[in-house]
Amino acid sequence: MLDNETLALAQKVNDRLILAGHTMATAESCTGGLIAAAITSVSGSSAVLYGGFVTYSNAAKTEMIDVPATLIESYGAVSEPVARAMAEGAVRRTDVDLAIAVTGIAGPGGGSEEKPIGLVHFGLAHSGQFVHREKQYGDLGRDGIRQATVRAALEMVLEVYAP
């Protein structure tokens, strides 16, 4: 399921977090736990991955990681404010050094003109700071969008821990 490129990125994430002595958590919607799965596919992951939240539904986002329901109502689940709340909520709930969050539309349904299939918002909370990315992958197919999202999330973590 995970390609060699993704596994190599996951290994780098593990190595760099181990070197820094830091831990991370994931808050995943459209990837359904694939980021955590990538991290745990390589040796050493127990030293860095606290765990992950699969917050696929809006209720799960609110109940598990304290995303305000009013935020989802105002901006929609696939938005920068929700990605931020997901990442920051995961840090608060776990007391890790870093959390990566993703929320998007993997398709084949669910897209709109305003928020098309392939739109993904990324949020990374680290040391009181927040980094946001928005990617528009287009309709790569459900698996293609999810795999691209996992790779981009791992790359965001690596940017924080660049050598």
C-alpha cells in the first residue's frame, strides 16, 4: 500500500524526531490514519509517534480534539481554520512537540465548485507556531489524493526538522 518514496520519507521523519528527542501526533480526516500508518511502517516509530486521531466526521473533530463546531459551521471542515484547530487540538490532547493535521476531499464525491475534489488543507503545530498549506491535487482518484497527502504531510514535518 505504501510506496518506497513514502516509506523513505517516514524513515527520515522517524530519524530526525529521534535525533531531536521529540514526539508527534497526527490528526487525520481524509487520510483516515495513513500518516500514522506510514510512520509506524518503519523501525523506531514507537520513540516518536505518540498516536493519532482519525477524525473523519465533524463530530469526531469536535469531540476528540476540541475543534469548535462553530468553526466547522462557519468555514467548513475542509478549511485552514479547521486544519489549524485540528493540529493545535492534537498537541493539547497529547502534549507532544508536533502535530500534523489534514482535512480534505478525496472523492469521488463530496466536491463542489468552491471546494473541489483534491483540495486538502494541512496544519502543523509545533512549539507554539502554526504552518498551513493548501494543496489542490485535482481528481487523482481517491487513493492518489490520499497518498499524495501523506507524502506532503511527511515533507512538512521534515521541513521543521531540516538538518
